[in-house]
Amino acid sequence: MNKILVIATHPDDETLGCGGALLRHVKNNDKVFWLITTKMSDKKIWTKKSMLLRDKEIKLVSKAYKFKKIYNLEFETIKLDTIPINKITKKLSEVINDCKPNIVYCPNETDVHTDHQVTSKACRILGKSFRFPFIKKILSYEVLSETDSNFFEKKLFKPNYFINIEKYLEKKIKIMKIYKSELKKFPFPRSKEAIRSLAKIRGSQSNFKSAEAFRLIKEIY
């Protein structure tokens, strides 16, 4: 049995990026923990209704995945780049030392969303084995509308690790439907059709009917 930590900059990143993999872990009786780095808290941007809805969605998603615990660093969403990186890494370290994961899923460093970039930058501390000797594998995931929207040739997402999610794709989409404000009609990237299409493309690259793709950052045997 492994201990898994999925780090999501925003709620829905965990499902779009590695929902199928998380469901596999749960099926294998692994303990899965969820860390969210941001939160809707600025009343000038978000309505009270939208904040309450997001809190409800988080609880429903956590229940669907059977997460053992939810952590939230509670930094203001869309303002993560205004926070000193050492403050973020300090809070991240506290979570890591609390749940002591063997496998970590984190955002991709070249996503177009600044919040994703900052979270990924903070996650670089995870590679320090002398600090976190229990972490044996680190994988970065892709997020529709963020990873695929980076058109700078030198910063494209180049996966080298694939996970078969044939048995879990439809449940992944079902969980994504909980995020009513995020899932929209195709050709919007965060749509049922786009999620299925990406899973099929990644499957075709790895000889599966459906797959999720990752960049293997580090693995220790």
C-alpha cells in the first residue's frame, strides 16, 4: 500500500490531470491525500454564492475519490505570484511532512496559468531526498486549457510516463461533472468530449484505449 499526494493549484486540476490514476490508486487500497494551494477568498472578485458552491464541490469530489484528507494552503487564487515563494514552500513542506507520501502528482511547470507555474516551482523542493526521503516518485500532470495552451516550442509538455485508465475514464468524467462552473460544452477544452479525446490520444501513444500522460520528474527504487 502506497501513500499518494495529489497537489492541485485549483480544484478540478486533480481530476483533469490525474483523475484516472487517482481512482486506480483508490482501487488498489492506496491512501490518497489532496492538497489545494489556492482558495476563493477575495470578495471583490468572487461572490459568496460562488465560494459556497466551490466548498460544496470540494467536499463532493473528496467523497467521490475517497480521499483520506484534504489540505488547503488557502492562498488567494489568481494571486499566487504575489506570494513569496519561500512562504509557499514552507506550508507545502508542512503538508508533506504530515502525510509523508511515497508518490506525488504535481502541476506542470510550463502551464500558461501563473498560479500553476508558481505551484510547480514550489514543488521543486520535493526532489530533495535528504528532506523528504519517503518520496519515491514525482510525476507532473497535464491540464486541459492550461498545459495544451502553451505554444512556445521550447516549453511543450513532453510526457514520458503513461497510466492506463480504461476502467476509470467514465468515472473521472462523472467526477468532473461536479465542477458545474468549470465543465462546459465542446469545443471548450474542459468538456466531456475533450477529456475523452485526450485520453484516447494518450492511449494511442501507449497501446491503451484510454490513458493519462505524465512527465516523470524523479523515481527512486
